Amino acid sequence: HMNANHPRETRENIAWSMTSVIVKNGLTVVTFMILARLIAPGGFGSIAITLMAYGLALSFVDSGFTSVVVRQQRLEKTLLSSLYWWNLGLGLLASAALALSGPAAAFFFHAPALPRLFLFAALVLFALTPGQQFVVGLQHNMNFGLIAGIEIAAGLAGKPPLAHIDPV
């Protein structure tokens, strides 16, 4: 809902969104540079495969949910409730598929650590699914500064534990 009557607010929202993307991607690059130095190539490849599968599952969970909520002028409680349960069901389905595909991925890629990594990724995916609707609600209400703060804080908090994952 970009409002032509509030160009300053629009510019601030764009700036917050860009800041969040730059910081999150910067943290990801730094994290992967550190992990590439600390983890053997096979283990690093296992993490990359897991993240690719996680990203695919995450895109399935969203499946247009964000755009439906953001496009609505008014958010009806029944719509939000229906979308919440639909999204939660998709999250459960995608998480189960991700967890169950770990052994097949391990066989295909000759990477015995993948079932454990896929299970961990599935748990993270399912844990994040219920909060997705709240972030979309913030987008709908154009609270991009708050979203950026949450994403940056989560990025800072979430990266250090990755260094403790031993994929081999």
C-alpha cells in the first residue's frame, strides 16, 4: 500500500527494507566465509544441500500467502484465521517432506549427515511457520522499520549457532 500522499514514509520504508536485505545478506556471506574455513568441503556441501532444500520448502510454505494478505484493504479475522491454519498446515506438510527426504538425499549425494541436517532444517521451518502471518501483518501495515529490526536481530542471533553444527 504505497501511499502517494506520504512520500517520506514510502522512502523510509524502502530504506528500512534495503537495510534489512543488505545486513541479512552481508551476515550470510560472512557466515559462509567463516564456515568454509572451519568445515571440511564435504560438510560444507552438506550444509549447502540442506539450505537449498530448506529454501525450496520455505517457498512452498509461503505459496502466495504474503501477497493475499498484503493486497487486502481490510484484514478480516476470518480470512486471517483461515490463512493462518492453511499456512500452518503447509508448514507441517513441508517440514515433514523435508525431514523425510533426508535419507533419500543422503543416498543420492553420498552424504550420511543429510538426514540429521534435513531434520534440523525441518524443525526450524516448522518453528518459524506460525510467526509468518505476524510478519505479513506488519508488511500490510507498512511497519518495515520493525520488520527490519526483527530480521537483523534474528540474523545476528541465528548465525553464531551455525558454527557449532558439525555436518560430518
